[in-house]
Amino acid sequence: MKKYLPLALLAISPLSQADAYLQLGLGTAEMDHDEAVVFSDNTRLKPDSNDSSQQITLGYRFESFGIEISHRNMEGKEDHEFSTLTAIPSLPGGVTGGTPNEYEEDKDATFDASQVAIKGVYYWDLDRQWLLKSGLGLTYTDYEMRASYVRSWEEDKPGEDWEYDQVVSQSKETDTAWGGIASIGVHYTPLPDSVPGLNLGVEASVATDKYNTASALYGTLGWTF
């Protein structure tokens, strides 16, 4: 064990010479992909809409160059609902206890992505308060596609309503993918004399792999140690 200690110290020592920073990001991420769910009635849902996204980043800066490791979650959703008070389908065989006067169908699909990125970063100090940076790196993403199809019959009556739900289908598929990411950001230090570690910023990025291309924009709050 002792013979490996010098190697470990050699690997860690560059980080001790770096400026470490932590950055929190809140914004939106738009996922563009071809993943879709087709239900038994041929309804097709493709959950690639915009949604809020959060990102946390740990970085180490060595003069003009550095490295960042970040994690973020992204989610796309799409649903299709149908309801009617007339032409109500018959209850499934064996179901009794009510005389439905309302019928609904609810189909939904969700595409979740949990992504880790590691980037090399280049920094430009424009002045004491403004910093421009760009990054290029790799991503590793866990994907999960979930879908469900539920039919509901309901009888509105005085006292207590009667309802029956039938789960027609439920599914979940998972996979992982490696990809690439490019980003650009600008940071502003509002109080360089009294609070030099605090900065505010904006960061835009595009990440792509075999399943998805994600375009994101975050407002950031950071602290340099």
C-alpha cells in the first residue's frame, strides 16, 4: 500500500494548486430525439417538450485552463386525454356496481435523462468582474422511457361517486449512452473586493449522443474557494 502513496500524492497535487469552484444552475433543457411510444390504438406520443432543468458543477481552474464535472436531470413529457359523456364504452367483462355516465382515457409518456459530463474548459478574464469560458467534453447519460394507458369509467351520483380504472398498459425501458458536449458561459463577480468568490452567470450548452440532442440554458450561481 505504501508504494502507491507517492503516485496518489502526485495525482492529487495538481488539484491543490487549482482554484476550485462550485456552480448551481437553473434553467430549461430542450430534448430533441426520435424516441416515441405507440399505444394499442395507434396513438403516438413523443415526449421531447421543454422542461425545467437543474445542474450542479464542480470545477478546478489552472490559470487559463481547467476541468469541470457536472450533473443534470432532464425530462420530457407528453400526454393525450379523451373524455366523453355520450357513447360510453361498455365496462370490462365481470365489472359491476355502477352505471357510468362519464368515460376518460389517459395516455402519457415520459422520457427522463440523468447526465454526467466532464469537460475541459478555457477561461478568458475580460476584467476583474467579467469572465468568459468555453468547454468541450464527454457525457454519460442514463435514459428511461415510461408510458401508461388508463381507461376510467365514472358514475356521478348523490352521496358517493362510483369509479373504475382499467390499466390497459404500462411500460418502462432503460438504456445508457456516451456522447459529447460543448458549452459557453459568462460570469460576473458583483463584489470583487468584499466577496470575490461570489459570481453570477449564464451558461448555454449543446449535448448529443445516439438517442438525444439536448440544448440547455441556465442561470448560474457560483462560488470560488
